[in-house]
Amino acid sequence: MKKVLRLSYRYFVNNTIFPYFRMLMTHKLRNIASMATGKLLDIGCGNQPYRNLFKNVAEYIGTNSEKYYSANYFSKMKTDYIVEDGCNLPFGDREFEFVTNFQVLPVFSDPSCFLQEVKRVLKDGGVFIITTDFMYPIWNAPYNYVRFTQYGLEELARQNGFDILYLDNFGGYWSMRARNKEKYIKDMPAILLQKISKNQGILSKMYLLLSLILFLPLLLILPIYLNLSFVIYHYLDKMFYNPDFTTNYILVLRKK
């Protein structure tokens, strides 16, 4: 069963190809990234999906956490430093002209402490880019602590000694639905397996197993459905945009 699940899931992931959220992020970052020069630190860089946008930097340094990535996946990451604590970065004072933090802010239990540490490693006048979830499900549980509104982000920046150069949201109600739908479907096999392993009742276990068996064929057709819905949702968002339902924020700060 696990082998069938892995193969089905791999098929699902490989064929859900419309890079919807990546497209939204790239559009927002393209002009901002052009201002980056000197030495850049990407905190929580993953596989550095946006590195190619920062063409003018002299050096690009990325950090990742072993707590988040599995050992097999982590070995494939483009990682220069392993960092588990955002309040203790292994870098000197005023070492970087530019710092980025893409989609990682919710994992910091003390965002103010994190911003103070970023401020420490930034040169005077250095720039810090943050992108972060707003309407998006829990991930990396139980290490997922916060969701900020734009007003909360503004206050966080001011309290920690940054000037706000730019703050915007991206993705309205329909973009939010697209991201949430994809995550819901991707997470469901693992959720069902976890329930099966923990459930002690035979009838309940059989019911959950049947649910999982019925879900597997759906993984074969869901990529078509998702790819089509992403395209439709993108244009619905353009027609009926409501920023109060945003899926994400982008914040560009300058160290005073």
C-alpha cells in the first residue's frame, strides 16, 4: 500500500505543473530583486527558487534547518549553513547588504527577536525582504506560530528599527483558494495514513483504509483539475480582486 501511495503521490506532484504561487512571487520580486547588490543572505532558502532573480549580488549565501527537512531531502538542498535558531545567526555584525526570508516567518516563535538578529547582520542602510503567509493552512507543525496582517507587519518593522520601503499583498480570494486546495489535496494521503496508524477500532480503521483506497485513483485525475483551476482562478482574481482575502504579503525594509 505504501509503495502504491508513493507512486501515486509522485505522479500527482510531478503532473501538478502550473507554477501558480511561484508565478505570483516572481512577479512581485522581479523589480525588487534588481536593487540587490553586494553580499546576500537567504534565511530558510530551501532549494533557492528565486536566486536567479538576484543577478547583481556578489555572493549568495543560503541557510536551512535540519528540523524542517528530512535527511534525504536536506542533502539535496543548496545550503551553505545549517541554522536552527533565527535569533542566533552564525555571522558577524554588519556582514550583509541584503537579507531575504521567503515564506519562513511563521516558524519563528519570537519574530521581534528574529528581526533584531537580521538587523545585527545587516549593514547600515541594508535591505531586508520578507514574504509571508496570511490565509494559508498550518505547515511544519507544531513549529508554526504566527500570521500577520499588513498592520501587524508594519508595527513589527517599526518596533525593531526598520524603515518600510514597500509593503504589498498578492493573491486575493481566488489565489488563496488555489493554494489551499493544492495543499489540502497533497496533505490528505498522509493525514489518512496517520489516522489509520493511530486508530484502534477495527471498523474505523477499515473505513479509513477504504477512504484511502478510494482517494488513490483521484490522484491520477486531480492534476488535470488543479492545473485547469489554477488558470481559471488566476483570471478570476484579476477580475474580482479583494485584498482583504490575500494569501500573502511582501515587505521590504531598510535598516536605519
